[in-house]
Amino acid sequence: MSGRLIESLATTPMLAALFSDESVLQAMLEFEAALARAESRTGVIPKDAADAITAAARPCNFDIPSLADAAFRAGTPAIPLVKMLTEQVRKTDVDAARFVHWGATSQDVADSAMSLLLKRAEPLLIGDLSRLDKALEKLSDSHKDTVMLGRTLLQPAPPVTFGLKVAGWLASVRRGRRRLQRAFRTAAVLQFGGASGTLASLGERGPVVAEALRAELGFGESAAAPWHTQRDELATLICACGVLTGSLGKMARDISLLMQNEVGEAFEPGGDGRGGSSTMPNKRNPTACVLTLAAAHRVPGLVASFLSAMPQEHERGVGGWQAEWPIVAAVVQSTGVAIASMAEAAQGLSVDAKKMRLNIENTNEAIFAERAMMMLAAKLGRDAAHKILNAAVKKSAEERTSLSAVLAGIPEVTMHLGPAELEHLGTPEQYLGSAEALRKALVSEADRENDDKEQ
């Protein structure tokens, strides 16, 4: 199943199916059936009633358009769902029908259904993050010695390695993954509190039923108490999605800039209908970057919308939690499409190391002015060296000659820098500083990730 055409650039096929009407309905019905079984196991309702409710709680027994229309009038899909389910159960067992939704409230259904969807979304996102992680680590290792221009404020700067740049992407992705997994563990949990969050309708059996229901639905953890108007854990997940999508957007921005024709240093995979133009056959567009950047533009506003809905009234809110479903679905799907897009880009990224070096050479060594200044500063002082290099860089640009050639004609320079030093001034490998050590440090964050998993 695929998403709606208007959302085709905002999700993946698997996430679109997960948040489809059919899947949402299935999740709500799973809650109702699991509730009945849990209450049967704990002696709250008869087993025959639980069996009848479970048998009736099948999506094929429900008309989704009618349910959606009724939800609009009721202010929640749970009320018409319970009514329809009760009618279905009554067809086979009149006595069992009175036990439908026993002790629960509408928000219990809605929140627990969303938690089930989030629980199922996590492995989809983590699977694509694993693909991205492996591709980025391989890229970083393969290009640890590939020199390229550093760029600050979009202008040429001293050289870096492509391996270091990729390691920066990788480290932020790994940090984002850890935040995301922690947030999923605490956000995708059961909601079961009854009318006011006390489970009063179940008497002293409330906690026992809640634990049985948690086990029935397969949730690994349980909240200490119902969280009807305490939305901080879910907000943390939404924020984690926002941060991760922003990190992926940074990666996408870098790649799209490297793909510009006048730069031409790295390219997304093409072919199979990717990256073409409807009018220009020459185009190779950064499609994965487009989808990721679109998500990175979209998600911050959604995060803000979720946070703005957090101040909810007393034990059950008016409008706050009702705003959440479309926000959560959009954030998770946007995060998913960003992850999947960057995984595809990283796995098929082609790197033009020759063009990277050529772009360094085309600066006529201007990017090594800092290096020359530091060499001279040790002899002349920083201010004097800075003044000499300012004039030399200007002359180099005007005459379109190398910086080292200009410096070779300045007596104040040649008194302190010999021909060999000037000859190798523009050798990028000799001015990488701690690039490789920093790259290794970033890549080694894998060890921290493993430690977190063990904990």
C-alpha cells in the first residue's frame, strides 16, 4: 500500500501503510480485543465474552468512511468505534456486548493505538538508520585520505578530508539514533487509566488488569501511571525525530552543494527514474537530498505544534491530545523518508577525488594563506605576518598566480622561508592537522552506541 499522492514525497511505502486508515483501525481493535482478554484472564469479565469480542474485533467488520464521519461528530474515533464494535459483538453474543471497552476510556484507545503504531514504526526507522550507518562508515574509511576544500561561509578554506566530513555526518546520525531509541522505549507504552486516570471502575483490580493488558499488547515497558495529560515522553520522541531530521538535512545540504556542476565533487546515485528533469535531459538532480531537505523544513513546525499542545487541562485535555494524531504520524513519516533517502544516497554516493583536488588547485594556494601566516608569525609576529599575507593573497588573485610564487618574490618572506617550504606550501596533505585523529574519534562513537545497548 502506498500513501496518498499529496503525501508521496513525505513518507515511505512501508510507513504510509503503517499509518493508513486500515492500520490505525487495526491498532484500535487490537486494544479492545486485548483489553477483553486481559480482563478475562484476571477474572473481571467472562472468557466467553472475551472470545466474542476478540472474534468481532476484525477490520473487515467496519466501514472506515462511516467511522471517520462519526469521529468528526464525536470528537474522537474511539466513541463510534466502541459503538460499532458493540453492535458487532451483539450479533453473536448479546451478553458479551455489555463487556466491550469495560473500564476503559476513549483516550486509552487512541493513545494505546498510537503507541502500537510507534512500536511498529521503530524497527522500520532503525533498519534504515543501520543501512545509513554502515554506508557512512564505509565511505569515511574509504576516503580517509581523500583531500578536499574545507568550506566556511560557502567560501574556500584550508583543506579537510572527505572521510572527516562523512564521519561528522555519521556521528550525528549515531547520536540521533541513540536519542530516538531511548525515546521510543519510554513513549511507545500502554495508556490505560479509565475516565479520570484512576481505574476506579475496576476497583482494586485496575493495576492487575493494566499489567495483563500490557503483556497482551506486547509492550516492553509500562508507564508508572496513566499519562492522559502528561505528554512529555511522547514530546521527547517528537523532538528526537526533529533533531535527527535536522542532522540528516545537514548531510543532504552538503551533498546537494557538492553535486552542483561548478563543484562536481560527489553525486547521488542516478538511473531508474531518479534525478531526471521533465524538460532538461542533462540534469542529474539530488533527489534524495530534495526529499530529506523537504522533511527537514517540514518537521520543525510540526514539533512546535506538538509542544504547543502540551499544556493540557487537568486530567483530560480539550483539543490538545486531539491535535496529536496527525502531527505524530507526519513527524514519524517525515523522519522515515529522510532516513531512507539518505541511506540510499550514502549507499550509492560516487566521489570524484580528482575534482576535489582540482578544486583545491584552482584556488592558487589562497587557502594556504593561514599556513604561510603561521610559519611567518613565528619569525615576524602575527600582525606583521598577517599584513604580508593579506597583500600577497590580493596580488595572487590579481595576477592569477600561485600564492607561493608571490611569496617567493617578497624579501621579508624569503629571509625566513626557504624554497622547499614555499614549494610545498600548497600540498594539502601537509596541512590536515589532526583530521585523521578526529575522524577516528567520530567513527569510534560506535563503541558508545554498543555500550548504550548493553545498558
